[in-house]
Amino acid sequence: MNFSKYLRFAVVGACALASCKGGPPTATKPGKYSSTTGLEYNTEDGMRVADYKGIPEGPGLIFIEGGRTVLGSQEEDVTMTHDNIERTVTIASFYMDEAEVANIHWLEYLHYARKDSSEEFYQSALPDTTVWARELSFNDPYVDYYLRYPGFRYFPVVGVSWLQANDYCTWRTAKVNERLASEGDEDGGSTKKKGGLFGKKNKGGDAAEGTEGDGKTKISIENGNTLPNYRLPTEAEWEYAAQALIGTQEPGNENQENKRIYPWDGRQVRNPYGKGMGTFLANFKRGRGDYAGIAGSLNDGAMITEYIYAYPPNDYGLYNMAGNVNEWVQDIYRPLSFEDVEDLNPFRRNGYLDPSEKYDKKGYQSLIDDHVRVYKGGSWRDVAYWLSPGTRRFMAEDSATAAIGFRCAMINAGSNK
């Protein structure tokens, strides 16, 4: 009895001692001293370890929890390309824009491009508004008004090439991190209040954290006061996010027992439930010559593109992952990528294992080379077949149309999930 009593006291004492020490070090609580050398951090000669409260909030981003899934086409392969056969993969968690990049966002980009860059770069950033012009259709007003007229502010930007979309991602990264660094708190992290990012500043207006002798804010990965790069999602990330199968999973069930043809439940494109029963769940072309239905009973309600927050979001909270506009992804196109890419975070960045020399583009027997990129999702100009996340098409990276836009993504830095 006495021995067990003393043992119980010893265990309680050990737990209390561990509690006093704060437990093992973590990324957000590294401690004052190195756990391997015992040397003190943040002294005049010691290594600087900035305070870290976790990845800052990225404007417009939604967290996409990763996991195992089956990618590939869920529809009948009516084009007979056989270029996206089902395979099991794992996708790491990441972030994605909740909606497509809109005209107002691109106009903001143009504003700062003209202000901060050369006229040559500004000109290169202009969307091709002539994508609306058609020889046998009167879409001429959209050429002049679609991008800049206030009523179209929150319609998806179009006429943007893959290359231009990548430039936008680079600019957005720089602008967001410039703001975050200037709003950093005195310990190097970012202060979060009311869902936003607010920082403590010195009286002189400079950010207190990350400053050096010249008074300028120091932006660095080690400080944790910046976000990872905004970028285009990989094809696998985009398809995984569009499936949104998280909405079909029961807690504790590790089996994926449900599949979806579209980013919503059911095998049809109309809402089967409630007051919205019978309404279309995406903006697409209903049939030959039918873009929106008949006057007095318009259904999908959009002859061309639509408000980026129109239609119900999928189970991740992402809007228009089917229809409205197709979306650029990072990958170059190869018909048999599903055979070649790895099963963890699959991605095709170049012609590795499938060189472009195999495709006779010079002899006009193929359109494939190392400068064609995948786009996905279907658009206002596409029939329902292309709304399925597994379908894929490609186009030259320097080309643009009135039916392709994009959204940005970002890694979930500091996490192994």
C-alpha cells in the first residue's frame, strides 16, 4: 500500500514538473534555449528565433483539408481521349481562393502595375478583351465594357493567358506580404483580430518586428511574418477541391463510399431539394443555342459569365468549381499523365518521361508541346459534360479566351497534413 502511494505521488510530481517546464518545444513555443545545445536564443550572439503564431490569414483563401481520393473522370469518355483514367492518390492540405479572380481584382493589379512597373509590363498585363469579338456574333459591347464597367466588377476576369495568371500570382504574393510585414507585431508574428490582420507599429510608422538598422521591415521566411507564394493550383489539387468529397464522409469512417460526377450530390445539374428545386447549380450551356433558358423563366440566368459568388458553393466553400469560366491549372498537358505522375501530390511540370519530341507538332499531327497547359471546370460556353471535375482540356500558355479564368492556391506551410 505504501509503495503504491509513493509511486502515485511520484507520478503526480513528475507531471507537475513537466507542466512547469511547458512540455516539449513546438514551432509556436520553441523555448528560450536550444533543446540540443542548451544555447540561448535571441541574444547578441545567439540565433534569432522569431515569435510564430501560425500561418497568417490569406485574403480570400479557403482551407482545403487533404487526404486520399480517387482522381479521374467520372463521366463517360465521350471524346475518346482516355486521358484521365481513375487512380488513387493523396493530396496534402492547401489553400484555395473561394471564388474566381474577378475584374475588380485584375483592375487593382493593373493600377499597381502602372504605378510601380514599366509601361511595357503594364501593357503585357492587359487582358485580351478582343476575345469577345466574333465574326458572326454581336458581342462587340463586351470588348469595351466587360473588363472596366462597374456592373461587371465581380464577374470573373477573362482574356487572361496562363502566363499572365502566373504574373498576377507573383504580384499578389508581393503585395500581400508587403502588407503583412508592415503590420507585424513586436515579436515577429501577425496579430489577428476580428478575422483580419492588424499590426503594432512604432511611432515612426515602421513595423516594430523584422526591422534592421535602416528602419525597414525585413521580410523573411524565418520570421514567419509572410505567406507562402500564391500560385495556380496543380491539376490534382484543383480536381480534388472540386470533388469536395469531405461533404460525403461520416466521422470515423475511413472508407470513401461516395463518388460525385459534379461538385455536388446527385447525377443531375439541377437542384433536387427545397425551394431551389429545379434550378441549375452552375452556369453552363444547356444545349445548342440555349445559354440561359426562356424570358420569364430564365434558369441558370446567365447568357455569358456570372457573378463569382453566384450558385451554391461546394462542401469546401468554393464557388463555381463547375461552370462560369474554365480555370487554368499549373500542369503542362500530356494525355497519359495519370500513368506517370506520383501518387503523393501528383503534378506534371515538364515533359519528363514524355518528351515533346514524341508529338509531331511541326508536322501538324499534334498540338502538344511543353507550352500547353491544362484547364478545367467547364464554362458558360460549355455543355454539362465539361462540368465534371475529371474532364480536362489544354491550350497554349500564351493564349486566352472569353471562357477561361483562374483562381489562386497556396501550400499549407508548417504542416505535414
